[in-house]
Amino acid sequence: MNCDTTALREVIANFPMRVNPYFLNLIQSPGDPIWKQAIPDSAEIHDHVCTDDPLAEDFLSPVPNLVHKYPDRVLLLVTNQCAMYCRFCTRKRKVGTEKMIITDKTLEAGYTYLRQHPAIREVLVSGRTRRKSYF
């Protein structure tokens, strides 16, 4: 598929682009629905309607990369990489950039938080890790 990427450079510099081969092969032409889900649009740079943190996850993160929105469940982010960066991602301000640092230390802080909060009965893990689990 041929496409002029010149118009995409600024948005890709701010919001990294990654498309897995499966989704890339589903795109039939620029502008089709899968294209719109996977390929950045220059309008994203000029979006002044949506907030930087639309779900207030930073406010709900007692430790880095763990979101505790509901009493009995949390979201634990274990990687800053995704197989595909969806255009509707609520974390696109961070994913794939230096704004989202995940290390053994930040993961351990998450594990400690989980151990200290027994009311949490569900952990949604976002991403994949090869690290040893400590909880």
C-alpha cells in the first residue's frame, strides 16, 4: 500500500505509530475504517477538545502504572508498548514514549500496593511481560 506519510510526521512524533501485520493487511485503502483505527491523523495534534488524561487515570494511580478506579479491581500496566497503537487509546499521551516508564522498581511498587490492599480481587494486566511475578 502506497501512502504519502509527510502529513503524518508531526503526529507520529507526538503519538508513536505501531501497526501489527495482521491489521496492516486488513487495510484496503487509505481512509477506510481500519486505516482510521490504526493510522494517526494530523487532526490529533490540533485536538483541543479532549483532555490529556480523559479518564483521570493519573489521579487514580496511587503508584506508577497502576490505576485503582474501582474498589475491588485495578489496572496494572506492565509495558509501555502495544502491538498496535489504537487511535482511540486513552493512554496515547504516554504509550510508546518516555512519559511511561516501567521498570522492576515500578512493578514492585504495584505488587506491594496489591499485597497491601486485600479488597482487590481482580487485576487487569495491560501488556505482556517476561518479568517474574511477585504476588
